[in-house]
Amino acid sequence: MFRNYLIVAVRNLRKRKIFSAINIIGLAVGIAVFFLIFEYVAAEWNSNRFNKNFDRLYRLGAVDTKGKEESYIAPGFTYPLKQQIGGIEAITRVTDDLGSGVASLPADNKGTIKSFREEHICYADSNFFRIFSFPLVAGQASLANPNAVLLSSATAQKFFGTTRATGKTITISNQFGKSDFTVSGVFDDKADQSDIKLSIVLSMEYLAIAANRHGNDWADPATLENSFVSCFVVLRPSVRPEQVRMAMEDFAHRMSPTTAGTKVVLQPFSALHLAPDFSYPHPTFGSLKLVTMLLSVAILILLIAWINYINLSTVQGITRSRETGVRKVLGASRSQLRWQFMAETFLLTAIAAAVAIVLLQLLQGLFNTFTGKQLSAGQIESGWFWPAAMAFVVLGAIGSGAYVSMVMSSYSPALALKPGITPTSSRSTLRRGLVVFQFAVSIIFIVSTFVLYRQLQYMKNSRLGMDLSQVLVVRGPNVTGPGQGARNSAFMGELGQLSFVQKLAASNNVPGRGYNFSVDHVTRMPGQRGDDKKSYRMFITDERYFDTYAISFLSGNVYNREQVQLGWSKSRKIVLNRRAAEAIGFNPAASATGQQVNWAGDTYQVSGVVENYHHLSLQNSIDPVIFLPLAASGYYSIKTTTDQLPAKIDRIRQLYNHYFNGNPFEYFFAADDFNRQYTTEQQLGNVFIIAAVLAIIIACLGLFGLAAFTARQRTREIGIRKVLGAGIGDIVALLSYDFVKLVLLAIVIAVPLAAWAGHSWLQQFAYHAALPWWIFAAAGSAALLIAVITVSFQAISAAVVNPVSSLKSD
């Protein structure tokens, strides 16, 4: 019997080639998009799960008396905690990029030294690799020796051309000076699966030696004052986390009275990437909202494809009603007919799935570019994702096939075989409802695309309060030595003499990359209530920074060159932005110029107040910033013209290599680097463009089918109207009227939902574009126009038919 169903199904699909092709393409696209997005969802869900202690691992954090969440803790708390609290099985510390700098290899036979700037250099405890399951590729995961180093396999390959790097020596230059380290092992960093980013891992024992810190005693691993490590705790089986948390909190308060009122947080490692719910209060590396939104897009696209199949299949039921009637007269039961139509559905789905696999391979690279992740079909083979994805596709096939088979097998033989009678379905309301659903979803996607790109353009084109155009930024040196200050000054001096350098500044950070550090307790003299709850961002720069970036002064002026050479600790001069002046208590903000403020017991004089500017993206509100004078060397900002740029960069490179030999020359453009902060919004916008285009195309296929159904039903009516004098325009208007009503209904349903979704999404930005009415009007008009064009094509086809043919009896 099954063989017979399959043979008949193949014959019917071949007989109706256009119908079959449209259905296969629609379903294949829907399935391919569904699986692509499911790859992203699976990758997000599986983050960090390779760790063997995944279910018993927790990140230690704190919430201070001001309600501020802090993921870093003072390292001196860790081992006393382990000794005092029995529920802790193991505890380890790791710093995030604290050792970032330059890694250099020994000179080769020609005396050439290869150098690499590395961002993910961290310090970790000796038990780190026993707690975290980063697979060992070569050597041993040993950090007992203060000068031991472990490399990720990618880093080892980059440095030495092989992962067999055990025993080799590298030199690392960073804020703690310059030291040689011996490679003890190479590990797989699981870059696409781990939130802990590692390229080079140094021993925490190195920082425990005071001489190795080069005066940076804030980085003492025994300190109870400075929070700079991530601490991870493995709890013993069957131990209640809340009980351990309370014991930790009590112990911390007893160990350091300054922590009184601070609450300890034990964040499950399972919630480190994706929050367990939308109201989760602790910081995560991933976005549950984004994952949920993308998964919803995937499901809706696939639903639209199945709806499209249902509508087209029921349209074909008109031409197959006589076939159904004959089969019933010859003794076929309704059950047998249903199985026949189900067989056709599963055959068509199987073909569509095969085509989807091909599309998946073709679109994988483009999708990876949009998402910024290295995804593959292998992502959904782990855990519950593969069964879930397959179940969704199969259930869609069963549901749509069951409905189609029910409709197709319900035709009465008497009506089906009677000349001139076309069976109709009482379920036309459902079909129309499905069209409304398709277009409502399409309109929501169109509105979402408008909102995403409008916000993106708003952020990129808003006035930032500074000028990033034509500013070339060169990374400063990390490999330093005696006379470094003189070399920095000489390099800046020669740069300033170059004819194409219009303006020049040195700073220890740049716009879009954050600040240098944060402090509390900056007050007026005397202070005022609430000062203890305020924090300030500290930014280190020379006197030319404000002119180079065209940051205007509200009052006063910048500190001078002599004060920059002295540094803020000796010159006792600072510059405030408007927000900082107001937070300290100066009203108006301009009155802060010439006044004195207290910071950590020392008095500083305000040289000037600058206008607020967006140092970070418009996702963030403007921070209160205090600018500190120093002969900085972290970044060199160069204002120049863009003509003959390669030659200019080459000249700057020559100077850089002359003064900072052993440091890699790296540069970027300030505007491009600042806009890098909007990569996520750009990627999300690309995904929604694809979703909107696919949704409207597939929806129009369904509308095309429904228009064909209606035109076929009203063939005689159209013929009569033409005989009575109706023109083609009248017929097109007649057939389009019902469908226009459906799209208008979809607009009425979609607009409030799209407005709510757009408003909710925009609230995550401190500064966002408005949500004007024309976005909804444009989306609705676009959907209506596309629908009218789709229906008109079918209506015109019906209108040009000779009325004699339309009225001819079967």
C-alpha cells in the first residue's frame, strides 16, 4: 500500500510541476533559514558547557551598598574562603586581560625579533586547568613556576608555526615590565564555546613576587583592597549554594570591615552566558532577549512556509476534486485518501529538506558574516537541538499535511462529479486568516527592519560632541626600557614635524574603547550628602587631546605642557566634563573652573570644564569624566588628510620602528573603531532584512495561490460581468477587493504589535531615535502594494479570458 501511495504521489508532483516547484522552494527556504538560526541558538546555549564542572561551578561577585554589581573581587579573599567554608571543593582566580601587551620571540639567525600584540593575556592560579576543562594539546597544564606560561593552540601556531611549543621561550612586555617565560603547555582555548577568553596564561605566582609588579602593588594577589580577579568556586555535591553564599558574606564582613553592607553573589556558571529568564539581575556574556528574538524569527519564517503550502495545496484541491470523487466512487475510503495526501506532503517535505541542505551550505558563509560567529550544522548535533529541530519540521509536515488531507478528502463525490459544480470548502475563513497572519508577520518584520536601521543610522550620524573624522590612531609601545620617556617625546616631536600631521595628541585610551579607571569619593570642599554614592571615570591624556578631537570647553582651559610632564599627582590639575562638574555639585557647571576638589585625601584644582561628549556608544549614557594630565603613550591620535594615505602611514611606521623597535606597528581610524561598537545592531539588522524579504516573498506565494483559488471559483461570474460590459480594470478591482481587506486587517493587527516591540527594543539605548508614524505607514503601504501586484497578476489573467470559455458548460 505504501508503495502505491508513493508512486501516485510522485506522479502528482510531476504532473503539477509549477505547483510542486513553488511549494518546494518555499519550504526549502523556510527550513534552511530555520536551521541557520537554530545553529546560532544552539551555539549560544552550548557556551561553556564543555567544562566538566559546569553544574557545580559558580562565579563569585558582589553588590555594593550603592547597588552596583561587581564581577571582580579582591584576590586576597579567595583562599581564606576555601579554608573557612566547608562547602567549597575548589576555588581559583583568573584575571581578564590584565597582562595585555606584546609577546616577543627570541631573535632569529638574522637578528630579527618577531613581536605580537596580544589582548587576552591573563594570570591564573595553578589549579585553573584542573577546574576548567580546556583540553591540553601538548606539554603540561602547570603554572606552579612563576615564569611558566601556557599558550592556546592558535597562539602557539601563530608564534612558532606548530602546537609543539613546550620548552620554548617568549618575552612578554606589559604594565608589569618585561620578563621571559617558558612554555609549559599548549591548550585548546575553545574560542567559540567559552566566555573565558585566553590566548596566553601566566602564573598568579608571578604577581605574588613584589619585584615583578614593578610598582603596581595594587595587583598583589594577597590584597583585600583592589578588585581585579574573576573568582570561580566549585561547590561540593549536594551543598546548598545559598547556604555557602551566606557563609561567604558573613566571612567577608568579618575579614574586612570595609565590606560591611556588601552582598556576596554566587552566580551559577550555567547562567554566565545566557540568563535563565528575562528578569535575571546579574551580568551575562550573551543576550537571552537576542536569542529569543532570533528563535522567534526562525519559527515564524517556517510557519509562514507551512501556511504557504496549505494555501497552495487547498487551491490545487479544486482541480483535484474530480480525482477525489472518482476514487471515492471506486471504493476508496476517506482514510485511504488522507494517507495518499499525507504521502504527497511527506514526499514534498523530503525533497524540500534535501534542497534546504544545499541552501544551508550555500548560505552558511553569508550567515556567519552577519552573525560574526563561526557556525556550522554541527552546532545542532549536540544536546536536544537536533531532535528539537527535526521534531519541529516533522510536526509542521504532519500538521499541514493533516489539514490538507482532511480538506481534500472531504469533497462529496456527487458534487465533485457533477458538471459545472466546483466544490468549495467551508474552511475558507481559516485560509484567509492564515493569509492575514502571514502578512501581519511580514509587516512586523518590515517595521523591525526600519526601526533597527533607523536606530543604527541615528547612532552613527548623531553629533557626538567631538570630531572623529580623519583621525588616525597608532597603538603605543608595550616593549619599553631605559629612556622610554625620552623616546616617547622624540617620537611625538618628529611626528609633529611631518607636513601632513595637522594635529597630534597622546592618551592612554581613545573614544569607543573605554576609560583608564574609575574612582569614588571625589567631592567639593566641603563635601555634600550623597557624594559616597557617586563614581567617576578617569581618563589620562596630554594637553592636545581636546583640540585634536575638537572637544569644546564650557569654561576655563586645558592644563599646560609643564603640568602634563609633571603628571596629575604633582601638578594637581584636572579637567572635568559637564556631567562630572554637576555630579560634584557645581551649579552651573562652568563655575567649577578654578575651584578645588578632594580626591582620596588630596586636593586638585579644576583647570577647565569641557562640554559633554559621547566617549562611548549611544547605548550608554554620558559618564561623569575627570581628565588627568600625563605624558601618555598608550595611543597616538593623528589628525591628517586622507590623500596619499598609504605613503603617510608608511612614514609613520618608519618613525615608530625607529623609536620603538620590538613593538608591532598597529593603527586604526578613530571613526571606524568607534562604529565597531554597533556591530551587533548591524548584524541584527541584516538578519531582519533577510527575514522581511523571505517572509513577504513566501506570503505572496500563498496570496497568489488564494487569488488563483478565488479566480477559479468566480470564473462564471467574471464571464457574465464581461458580457455585461465590465472591463479588465473592473475585474481586477473586483478580485483585489477581498485581498486588500485581508492585508488592511493584517496592518491593523501588526502595527500595535510592531510599535510595542520597537518601543521596547529602543529602551535599551540611553539615546535612541524616535518612532515616527511614517515607519508603520511605509511598512503597511509596502505590504499592500506587494499584495495588490501579486493579486493583480492573477486577476488580469482571469480577466483576459474569453467570456465564451468562462461560460461554456463542462
